[in-house]
Amino acid sequence: MTGRLAAVTGRLAAATALAPRPGLDSSAAEWHDAEPDLTNPPSDAAPASSPRISIALHDVTKVYPNGRNALSDVDLTVPEGDFVFLVGPSGAGKSTLIKLLVRDELATHGEVYIAGFEVTSLRGRDIPRLRRQIGIVFQDFKLLPRKTVRENVAFALEVTGTPRKRIAATVERALALVGLTEQAAQRPSQLSGGEKQRTAIARAMVHDPRVIIADEPTGNLDPLISWEIIQLLLRINDMGTTVLMATHNAEVVTALRKRVVALEDGHVVRDEVGGYHRDY
Ligand SMILES: Nc1ncnc2c1ncn2[C@@H]1O[C@H](COP(=O)(O)OP(=O)(O)OP(=O)(O)O)[C@@H](O)[C@H]1O
Ligand SMILES: [Mg+2]
């Protein structure tokens, strides 16, 4: 037992760069232990030898119904396995970009791809399949207050119709991954902020997603706890999961020297590894 969720549940061989991957309900034969080659560090330009794309936006514009233009002509490509910080001042369009990726909002113009799906043209009945490929983490955790940690994580599997007999073991693995086994019977009101966010990350991981999308996951946490959450996301990234994280945390962004995509007024104004040049 390695304790790594991906190693336990296995990873599906994606037949093509953008092929949808079935969720945890797939037959065992479809799964294997294809760990990504992490010896090649991610770069902002995907090398020819690494064609798999996790996220792509082509010429994306989002105008809200009130006329507010939140994103303009955004182009962004994130290879599988990347760790990307999304930065920019308040109102720059970070959450809007994330909402387009998870199909909370529709692009007004352009194409949005994530985990093998073209999101904009996705039929309503296919949205649950998309959401199983994406783990989503929010600043305010979005836990169900009356459910325990274990029940909150299990709920993500129950709503997607995972067979009962698989749920318990999968939940325990996710809780072990985030270090919350001992708190499994506690309710959100009985957890620290960091524990709440780790519960949310366990919930995001239960479907063994290809991508984790986090919108200011450390926004409500003090600096030390923020670092714990970042370390956890880095570990998940090391397991091969692509991570896109919107943040205002300049200290973390500067220290980690990952790829940083900066938005200003709905435009990508910078896309390079390392650094956080402005005080957003
Ligand atoms: N549902 C909506 N209807 C109309 N305008 C919206 C809506 N949601 C966001 N906006 C506007 O779109 C712009 C981008 O907002 P967004 O939430 O994406 O910014 P952000 O970069 O996430 O900011 P923050 O750092 O404060 O979270 C803002 O001007 C905001 O007022
Ligand atoms: Mg936001």
C-alpha cells in the first residue's frame, strides 16, 4: 500500500490527447498504472514529445448578461501534469475562467477544452461525466454542514452512482491521502480551516480526476496552514494530476517557481515560469 490514491485506483491509458476517460465505475480492465514521466519538468510551451493537453482555451471571450466583459480573447494551453498558478487583481477574470472550465458558465465565444471534453458544446446530460474528471476546490470549502468528513467525501461518489461496496474503501483512501483519517467522524463545525480544506480536497480526489481546479483554496487560511494545503496540492500534482490554482498568495507563487498565468482586465498579460511581479 503506497498511500497514493492514483497508485491504488490505477490510471487509465488515454487513447488520444483529448479522449474522455471513464470514472471510477469503469471496468478494472480499463485501468493500469501508467504513471506520467515526471522527469521532464513542465514548461509553458508543451514539447513535441508531450502532446497530451489537459486544458486549452482558444480565443475565449466571456460577456456576462449585464454586459460586463470578464474575459477577452484568452488563449491558454496547459499540458497534462502541469501545475499552473492563475494570478491577477480582483475582477481580472480568474474565477470566470474557472467557471468556464467546470461549465458553471458558458463562453460567449471561443473553445474551452478540459480533460478531453470540449466544454462549450457539451450536452447537459454529459456534464456529470465532465465533472467526474475534474476535482474542484473552493476558497469557502463548500462542505455539507450536517455530514461528517467521511460522509462529505462519500457524497461525491453517491451522487454519481458509484456502487456502494466501492464507496467505503475509496473514501478511506482519499482521507488517508489528505491525512484526515482520524477526523473522519467529525462535522465541518468541528474542524480547523485547514482540515475543512483537506476534506474538500479529499472530496475532489475521490474520482481520481485528471485535473484539480482550485479557486483561491488558501484564501481563508493563515500562512502556515496555506503552506500545508499547497504541499498537498503539490503532492497530488506529483501523482500526475494537473493543477490549476487561482490565488492572490504572492509568497507561495514566488517561492514555488511554477508556471504563472497573469490575467488583467480579462486578458492574459503574462505566462511564464516563476515570479509574481505585481502586488495583486
Ligand atoms: N455573474 C456575473 N454577472 C456579471 N458580472 C460578473 C459575474 N461574475 C463576475 N462578474 C464580473 O466579471 C469580472 C471578473 O470577475 P471574476 O470573479 O472572474 O474575477 P476574479 O479575478 O476571480 O476576482 P477575485 O480575485 O476578486 O476573485 C468582474 O468585473 C466581475 O464583477
Ligand atoms: Mg475570484
